[in-house]
Amino acid sequence: MDISVDCVIFGFNENSNSLQVLLIEQEKLENIPPLSALPGDFVLEDEDLDDSAKRVLMELTNLSGVFLKQFHVFGDPNRIKEEKDQKWLLKNRKNPHNRVITIGYYSLVRMEDYRAQPASFAQKTEWIDINEIPTLAFDHNRIVKKALKTLRRDTLHNNISFELLPKKFTLAQLQNLYEIILNKELDRRNFRKSIKRLEELISLNEKQKNVFHKPAQLYSFKQNLDEIDI
């Protein structure tokens, strides 16, 4: 039995107004069409799981400094036994029929802050809209689905999405981010009433500048106050 890690990197770009996932394309082999997959690989025998996830992400995509959160373990004994996967495994693994248990990690990043580049057995890297994800290698579609469910729960209860906003932002920007992640429209009045109860949210004595509409109130989060002038 082998143990691996798989990383679901969600990317947010305010300009594209969409939530995306970072995928790699498996190395092209003769007569075997390449599949897209999550960045993932085996854990080394003497390696901590968190360190393994960071190493694998770096080796396959050249991304470092990304906070990764462990969210689930996937242990279906048949998770890598489909024909589409066995052909690739036979060419790339010493023990292609071994059972593999994988630990899923996820992260949410600002896409403009990270430049992914393929390496190792990754033929290329690309950001794919969450609603346009193709059939992936192994059980990676299931892993993405579970990670997205976890992300949405953490957005509602742990405010994990705060790091994707500028240091100073409007409530409209915050609501837009929530709507993209949750994939649903939120009532403006109810959202603002609810979000203003958060202790982490700080109202600044400042409004937007250089805009063609009525300037909106700016906000920040407590952890950002040491990094901005207020």
C-alpha cells in the first residue's frame, strides 16, 4: 500500500470574477492520451504529511509559500484502478497495482500572486474554471468536489476567503467574493447585516478614491491593520 498527497489549489481573480482550480496535465505517453489531474504524488518514507504536500506542489507546479489545509482522506480500494489510469500507471510506477490512500489538501489563493510552471511529470499547468473541469485522472473529480464543499463551509464559518481581498476593500467586493465561492446570489441587506457582526471586520475612516460613482466605505480585517495606514 502507498500513501500520497493531492493538492486542490483554488484560485480567485477579481477581474475574471470566477473561482478556478489549478490542474496539471500528465506527461504524454505513446498511444495514451494525457489526462488532467491535481498536483499530487507519493509521500516519502521519512516525510511529514504537510511537508510532503508542500514539496509535491513545488515539484510539479513551482508554487511555494502556499498555505495548505488537510481536509480529507480518500481510501477507496478502487480509486486508481480504472483503465484510463492503469495505462499511465504501468508506464510510470514500479508497483502500478498497489492500493493508494491519498490525503487531500486545499488552499485558496489570489491567482495574480502565484505563477505556476510545470515540472517533473507535469506536462503543463493551467487554471480551469470550477464549472468547466473535465474528466480528471483517478478520483480527482471527487476530490475537487469534496474540497469545494469544504471551502464553502470554511468560507461561511471560518472566514477563510478574507485573504483574497485587498488590504482595504468595500462590502460589495466582499459580497462578490462570497457569491463566487458559494455560487449563489446573496441578499445585499441581509449579507451586510450579518457580515458587520464579525469581530474581525474593521470599518476604516476612509472611502474609495478615484471612482465614477459615490465612494463606498472601506473596510479591513484585524490581521491587516499593522500593514496599512489608517
